[in-house]
Amino acid sequence: MFPDLAPLWLSLKVATAATVGVALVGAPAALLLARRRFPGKALAAGLLTLPLVLPPTVLGYVLLQAFGRRTWLGGWLERSLGVTLVFHWSGAVVAAAVTAFPLFLLPARGAFEAVDPRLEDAARLLGRGEASVFLAVTLPLAWRGLAAGLALAFARALGDFGATMMVAGNIPGLTQTAALAIYDAVQIGDSRRAALLSLGVSTISIAALAFVQRTAPGRGARS
């Protein structure tokens, strides 16, 4: 009899939602860093990539202090919008999105920087507006880097452990993702469940990384 694989489905749900959030916030941020000069740009870029080097537990603690129910922001979200992040699966989404954000931002920024601005200028000379230039020229030329970044972010969000544990907790059936369930299974000696969940996460992650290799900028069409 197969063990309960609900944590794997929850991880897929969390990783998908986190990746969507990363794309919505990360694409404008990457474009801004790639194309604009402004005071404090280096500091802003450093702060946005900080989750890449911070220990996950430290990142989770920071998020807990920001979104906890007793904090100003967490209290406002609960009172005004009815949103509770702590000990809820949505908290796992926030934690996974923050940890995965730099893995999208860095290749996305590089992809935008690699677009030849002369091609965009030519489109402007032909009468296209900025939105049209972005959709018709910039995005098609940068899509490989953006796609690779999204795949990396998804793979990272799928396996987040430390930040998710701190923010969402480890509640079976509610916030227990695959990484947390694997930890619990090992602790109680349920090696079969740990192996199956590990296999599921590894398979999905390998597929995401294979997609990255196929879409990485500079690779030929025969890759």
C-alpha cells in the first residue's frame, strides 16, 4: 500500500504559487536592475539576492518577525484582508517564494542585459510604444533566461525546508510539505515513505533542471 503522498501534492501547490509570485515581482525588478541607474542600486541588488546566502532558518525567522500575528504587518493583513500566513500553507508559499527569488532574479537580469538595445530603439523608431517594444522585442529575446530562472525558482521552492518550518510550521495535512514529511519519516524510521517522497521531489527537480539546460541562453536549437 502506497504511503500518503499528500505532502508532495502540497509541495507542488506551494512551489507553483511561489513561482507565480516570483515571476510577478521578479520580472519588473530584474528589468529595473538591468536597465536603470539609480542611487543605491548595488545595495538594492544585494538585498534582493540576500536570501541566496542567508541560512534558511535565519530567513524564516526574519519572515516570522515580519508577518507574525503580533507584528504590525501580520496583524494588519489578518484584520484588513483576513490573511493569516503563520501556520498556514500560504505562509509556506511566502517562505518558498522569498528563498527562490534570487534564483529567478539573477538569470532574468542577465537575460534583459543581454538584449541589444539597438533592436529596441529600432522598434521605437518604427512607432512602437514601450509596452509594444517590451512584448514584441525584449521579451522574445530574453525568454530563455526568464524560463530558466522560473524553472530554478520552482525547483528551489519545491524543496524548501528551513524557512517553511519557521513560518508555516510542520502540521500534517495543512502545512507539511514533502521536505518536512521526509524529515518526519526519517525521525520515526519510516524509510519507505521517506524514499518515495524523496524520489518524487528528486524526479520533479531533475525535470526542472533538464528544462533549464534546454532553455539556457546561448544553447543551440539542437540541445
